[in-house]
Amino acid sequence: MENKYLGLRAPMGWNSWNTFGEEINEDVVKRSADAMVESGLKDAGYEYIVIDDCWSLRQRDENGLLVADPEKFPSGMKALADYVHSKGLKFGMYSCDGPLTCAKYPGSFDHEFDDAKTFAQWGVDFLKYDNCFKPKIDGNILYRRMAMALRNCGRDILFSACNWGVEHSERWINSTGAQMYRSTGDIRDDWTSIRKLALSQIGKITHSGPYCHNDIDMLVVGMYGKGDCINNAAYVGDFASSGCTDTEYRTHFAFWCMMNSPLMIGCDIRDMNEETVKILTNKDLIAINQDIESRAPFYLGSNPDEPREYFYMVKMLSDGDIVIAAFNFSDKKRTMSLDMFDIGLPITTGKKFKAFECVTQTDAGFISEVLVDSVEAHDCRVYRCKLVDR
Ligand code: GLA
């Protein structure tokens, strides 16, 4: 690979799956690329436009190569990649480690090197690699195969592994060469799903960092129950979700940022309301997510494998700032408190924190000795703190 910085920070972009499922085509992708620029998402740091499953014909061609569906993509993938690039964005696609993808289109098993070459020729910059119809071979071997093919295909292609965290992938995925890895099953556009995925990763907090970020799945911010997978016969019901409140979407976004998760938007970015744009472009939360060190936060609770539903997390940033976040995933308002001694700041230091609350983007005064928060159900606070003299 030429670009030594590929995957250094958590990737940011948009993926077609949550909203469009099988109903994906050239026009949707182009208009989403336009929207990424016009809505300010690009300026906020989002760069990848990724087509998920269902883009190809059901059969490979006579040479065994993948073929883009000419009805969905009449101009072909190369032209589409050129269009995305002309907007100053990067282009992503999808395949699978089995002979078929999850929606039963051809997968890359035993075609890894040919497919990597095809993607490179098309101008692809990102490959999401799923885990359906997996042959009886260890996952680490299959992900290594594709990583090796991508690293030698003549183009920098970010490798987004998606094995949902099975086979303890957090233990071996980094060594395959993947720059991000899905650690969870599929997200749904409802609070129960967000809470489940979020809490499931607290015990794995340190298995994420520069060049290999734990991907807790695509964001559902701004979907409001409108996911189109409902129309997709292969996935009926998967996204027939209720949607969330804006408070829940904010907490979802803040948690993904604290965890250094990739930020892959899943809503229809051609049609976002003001609040959705505000949440997704919150520069203070994005700065935490994109901090150069991607330092794992620490969880202030007794058993990270069975986390409580309301808790503090603290993250060190590369410039010396400290982020203190209070999350309330429970269904009741909670009063929470955190002793600064427990995060390494005893009173004897003569120091205190000057705090800025990043979710509401407001000054939060000073924190000394003990922080007390009253947090509504499903809400959160994220304080970016500077050390100052008392
Ligand atoms: C799996 C993945 C999803 C999506 C679908 C596509 O379920 O986890 O993110 O890519 O396949 O079929």
C-alpha cells in the first residue's frame, strides 16, 4: 500500500444499506454524493460513498469476473467512481468471503485476487467484506486472503471487514490487515438495538485503535423508521423499526464518537432535516472521534462485560484534553456522580477542569473534585475538559 495513513483515523462516510437495501442504483448513489457535498457533510469530514450488497448481476461473466447490474448501473462502476471522485469524495463497494453475499449475489470466495483487481480497475477506494455463506475455513484465513489481495491490487483500498464479531474477531482481525471491523450484528433503527450494540462493546473497548477501528455498525441517525429494507424480500422486517427520538440519535452518535467507531451514515442524505444535519456534523463530537490517537476510553464501572445501563466513560485526547462522558441507556432519569480522584485528579494537585459540553455545544463551567449529572433517560453528556489551576 502506498498510503501509509489509510485507516489511521476512523473512516467516515455513507453506506446505502440501511435506507436502500436492494433498491440501489446509479442515480441514488450520484445524488447521495451530491448531497454529501451540498449538505456540509463533506466539510464535516465524511468522505466515503459506499454501495452495499445487491449491485451486481447474479452470475459472474465467462471469465469469472463480477459484473455490475447494467439496469441499476447503466454507466458502469468506473464511470460512477469517476463521478464520486469528481466531487472530491471516495468510492466504496461490497463483497463477501463466501461464494454468495448475504443477499445471494456472487461473493468473492476463491476469486479474491481477481475481484480485488476488478475493484482497483473501477477506481474503488473502500471494500466492505461480509461473512455470509462462509465456507468451512477459519474466518481469519478468509479475511487475510482478501486483505492480501487488496494490498497488492495496485490501488489503496480500505478494507472494512464485516464478520459481526464472530469467532472472537477482535483478537485477530487487526493482524489480517483490516482497517475497520464490524463487531456486532446488524443495527436496527430503534433504541433497543442501539443500546444492545453499544453495551456489547464496552468489554472490548481496547480492541480498537488507529488502523483498525471497531465498527459498531452504520449510524441510524435521521432514519426515523424510514429504512427501505422493508421492501426487500430477502430482509423483510429487518429494518421495520420504529425509529428513534432526536435525543436517542444524539446519544447514539455521541457513543460511536467516544468509541472511535467509524461513522458511516445510513439515512437518506438527500433528504435530511435540520436536526439530523446538526447531529451528524457536530464538530466537537467528530473531533473526539477523529483524534489522532484513537485512544480507547476507560469505563467507570465494575464489570465491563456486564455493563450497567448508566455510566461514565473517560477518554484521553492527544492534546492533553480529557473527555468525560455520562451515558444513560436506562429508561429512567438518573443522577450520576464521578469523583475526579477516580480518573486521576486528586484534590491535592490544585487543579480543576474547565469544561465544554459537546452534545449541546455549550460552556459547562468548571469541574473540581466531584461531577454530578442528572441525565434524562436515553440521554448523555460529553464534556471536553482542559486542566486549569484552581
Ligand atoms: C449483512 C451485513 C449488513 C449488510 C447486509 C447486506 O447483514 O451485516 O451490514 O451489508 O449483510 O446483505
